[in-house]
Amino acid sequence: MRLISLLLFVLLLAIQYPLWLGKGGWLRVWELNRQVQEQATRNQTLKLRNAKLEGEVKDLQDGTGAIEERARYELGMVKDGEVFVQFVAPAPKVSATPPLPPPPPPNSTAATGRH
């Protein structure tokens, strides 16, 4: 009886090995599912980027507004008859001389003229 139980246990382990560690085992399926999720995330990011680039290409092909905008902002170009005005923030003023000390408080005896 003991020999039969041991033989059945070994047979059970032999059957379980391919299920867990074999070519199509649970560990391999789990790893593949993780890779699929990772790739789906990458694909979604790339789809968003492609949609943005596709819109930009369409805009460049169809209209001159995008070309004009790029020329203005990236190349600093202006149209004929336009005047380019640039506002620059004033630099903070730095004095070469130190500030004057505050005047001394008036003396009560000197103000009244009494000693």
C-alpha cells in the first residue's frame, strides 16, 4: 500500500510539472500576459503621438496658417509691412553708493532751546 501511494504521488508530480513549468505552463502564460500589457501601454502612447503628428502634417499640407506660425515663432520672421516689437523687462537698478542712514531723532532739549 505504501509503495502504491508513493508511486501515485510521483506520478502526480510528473503530471504537474508540465502544467506549471512546461512550455505552455502557467508561469509562461503569466509572463506573456505581462508582456502583452506592457506592449499595449506602449502602443497607446505611440497612437497618441501618431495622431498628433498626423494632425500637424494635415495642417501643414492644407493651410498656410501652420507654416506661418512656425516661421514666426521658430525663425523669427515677420510679414512685409509689419513692425516687430519686443518688450524687455527692465533690469533691477543697482546703486553704486550705499543708502543714507536715517536722520537722528530730534533732541527734545535742542528743539525747545532750553538747557
